[in-house]
Amino acid sequence: MFIATTSFALLGLASFTLVGSSPAAQYQKLDSRQVLDLPYQRCDTHNGKCEKRSTGFILDVGGNYTRISDAKIEKTFNGIKFNTPGPVVRGYLFDKDVNEYEIFRLKNRQFSFDVNIASVRCGYNAALFFSQMDVEDKPGTGYCDGQNVCNEMDIFEGNAAASAAVLHPCNATDKTGKCDPWGCGVNTNTHIPTLVGPKRHIDTQKTYTVTTQFFTSNNKVNGELVAVKQFASQGKKTVALPTLSIDYCNQQEAGNPYWNVTGEFPGISRSWDIGQVLIFAFWGSGGDSMSWLDGGLANPRCNQTLGKSATGEVTFANIKVDFIRKITVSA
Ligand SMILES: *[C@@H]1O[C@H](CO)[C@@H](O)[C@H](O)[C@H]1NC(C)=O
Ligand SMILES: *[C@@H]1O[C@H](CO)[C@@H](O)[C@H](O)[C@H]1NC(C)=O
Ligand SMILES: *[C@@H]1O[C@H](CO)[C@@H](O)[C@H](O)[C@H]1NC(C)=O
Ligand SMILES: *[C@@H]1O[C@H](CO)[C@@H](O)[C@H](O)[C@H]1NC(C)=O
């Protein structure tokens, strides 16, 4: 996450309301021990069948529970929907059977999900990302990211105007190193603004699918991570973002004082060998507050159609890990 570390000190995940699946359902208080079922599909099994993982969503318990939040966390069909009325809402995927964080290792794999960010305005950031947190930590605790000492791979940080995928490598996997707080990334608003956005080819006013592929040097899980490629699909249409490759990052990050001293691709590659935790978050304060992501109010999209300060809700659904499949970019 591209956000000052100090912001997380403000975490105030006081109490939560849980909305039932029908809009008329009664709101319930959700405290730190309550979780939502959030299974996902693992289709990289050797018998070729998809396995439904028995995972759940658990809120971060690191906040200050004396603060009252109006966050709505709602179970949807195969997914989760939430907002942030406060500074930030954050939660994690954990394995319900063993009560530990679900650990993902995505080298030579692809990771996909459906997202609906139609109502998430400029200046807000609805995120689905990975960080190399400790599996030993109790679910709901132990947050860390690339702003401090943990390797982080942002799959999706976005709103209706823009989304980014960003690598934040560290030069160690044991929290003793330095990480790149800026990261090397791609952004739909910067790189493919005519292809992804409100009323664009991939219309961010509707649900679409984000697929991210993790290529290795030998096309096996034990190879070095060498490229990360992301696609956005909607109906029969698929577009690609520029590939996050070693060459791309070395060029793109020439002015980034952190990239070349904090591990680069080998750093993030080592962290995927250990495994990363899946994190959901939503934060921001509208206006220009997420200008690194959406260009701020100077961006016509933000200024006109999407420039309101109201915060929306994000839905992430149909999460799936699979072997790398051939994806054809199409009109
Ligand atoms: C929690 O918030 C209350 C009220 O703002 C404050 O007095 C208290 O010190 C906070 N506690 C922690 C642990 O941050
Ligand atoms: C990580 O980078 C920092 C800052 O550049 C350096 O001081 C430290 O020695 C490096 N650690 C490793 C394990 O390379
Ligand atoms: C890292 O990149 C900077 C330019 O951003 C350059 O001055 C420096 O020499 C590089 N360091 C290494 C270790 O390659
Ligand atoms: C918003 O757009 C209008 C017209 O396109 C422009 O005049 C105005 O300066 C913009 N506002 C900001 C804050 O960029």
C-alpha cells in the first residue's frame, strides 16, 4: 500500500456492522472474534479439479476498539463487500480449519477475482494485496507491509478512475531489511486510460475480472520470479497492462532511490517462496488524497464524473488461484 506508515497508527476499527445478504437484513455488530466465510477456489491441483478452500475474512484487531466505526462488511455471493467510513478498514483471509493465516505462493500461478468499484470515488482506495506477514501471528494481528519491513505485492489498489498493481520488495524476508515504499508498478490511469475506466472499453462502472500472472525463469514454482502480468476482462473483452518485468522496473524506477537497494525482483521472489497473506483494505479521504493513484482532481475523470467526496463500497468476489492459463487480449 502506498500510504504513510503512520496512517496505520490511526487504525480505529472499533466495532463493525455486518449486513445480511438482503438489503433489508438487520445490521449486526461485528467484533474482532467474528468472521465471515470467504472461501476461494484453488484450481492448481494435480487432478485438475478446483478445490474450495475453507477460508474466512477476519478484521484487523490492531485498532482502537473505543472508536466507533460505521463500516459495513457484507457477505455477497462468493465474495465480500465493504466500505470505509473511517480512516481505514482492513481484514485478512485465514484458514478456518487451523485458525492460521492462509498462505499464498503464487510463483508460476495466476490469481484472479471479480471486482466492483463503481461507487468508489477518486481519493479512495479499495485494495486487495499480499504481504509477507507471519503465519505464526494470530489471525487479525501482525499487520506489516512494504512501508516498513515486509515484502508486499499490491494486486489491486483502485477506485472507479484508476487502479494500480505494485511490487514493494525488501532486501530481507525476516523483517530485518529495508523495503521499497514507492515500489514498481503499473496503473490503468497512467498506462491504459482509454481501455480501463468509467464508460471505457472495460467499464469500471460495472463488475470486471482482474487476473494476475506470476511468471518464473523456468516456468516452475522453484524458478525466480521474472515478470508479473495483469489483465482486465469484462464479457468477451480483455485488455493487458504493461508487464511488470525486471527490465520494466529497472527503467521505470531509475529515479526511485529505494528500488535498486531493496531486493528488486529477487527480493519479492524470495518472499513468495515463504508465502504471503491476502489482505483487503479500504481507505482514503476523497479529493486529492489518492492523487498518486488517480491523478487527483486535476484528472478530468476525478474532477467531473467521479470527484464527489462520498465513499462507496467495493465488492471482491470469485477469488481463484490457478495454473497460468493462456489469456488472449481482445477487442
Ligand atoms: C483509544 O482512543 C481513545 C479515545 O480517542 C483514547 O483515549 C485512547 O488512548 C486510545 N487507546 C489506544 C490504545 O490507542
Ligand atoms: C538492506 O538495505 C539496507 C539499506 O540499503 C542495508 O543497510 C542493509 O544492509 C541491507 N540488508 C541486506 C540483508 O542486504
Ligand atoms: C541505484 O540507483 C541510483 C539512481 O536512482 C544510482 O545513483 C545508484 O548508484 C544505484 N545503486 C546501485 C547499488 O545500483
Ligand atoms: C476541474 O475541471 C474544470 C474544467 O475541466 C477546470 O476548470 C477546473 O480547474 C478543474 N478543477 C481542478 C481542481 O482541477
